[in-house]
Amino acid sequence: ACPTSGRTRIDLIGLAARVEEALRGCEKPIPVAVKGCIVHGPGAARETDVGIAGGEDCGVHFAEGELKEHLPYGALLPALLRYVEAM
């Protein structure tokens, strides 16, 4: 996860903690990005196998360098977990 900044509009720390907890038992060597800044987050998240970046109560899901979907905040974690499970 990236450090928070004045641009962060989601609960980045809470989301990153939930991602860590959900992936704790995952043994797949998958780099995962959790970004809170809509300005820099999408570019950084694109550089990982799977990532999410948040904006104003919303976010985007990236996988393998491509934007997969725009989502409401509450759907970011489930989308990321579905993708990791499918890998």
C-alpha cells in the first residue's frame, strides 16, 4: 500500500489491512497494490499483477497492467479477491 496523502479519499489503511487479512493464507507469488490516490494510484497499481486504487468513495481495479473495472468503494476488495482466486 502507498502512504496516505492529502489526495486520499478512501479508508486506505483499513482497506490495506483487510486485503492483508484476506490474503494471509495465499501462497501464490502475486504482487498486489492497494493505492489510495486517484492521481498516482492507477499508474502504480498497473505495475503489479493485481491492484486497486481508490478515489472519492469509488475506485478502479487493475490486473496484468490493464484497467479491469470502475467500482464503488465497497466492491474493490471483493473484485481483487475474485481475481487473485482465479489466478
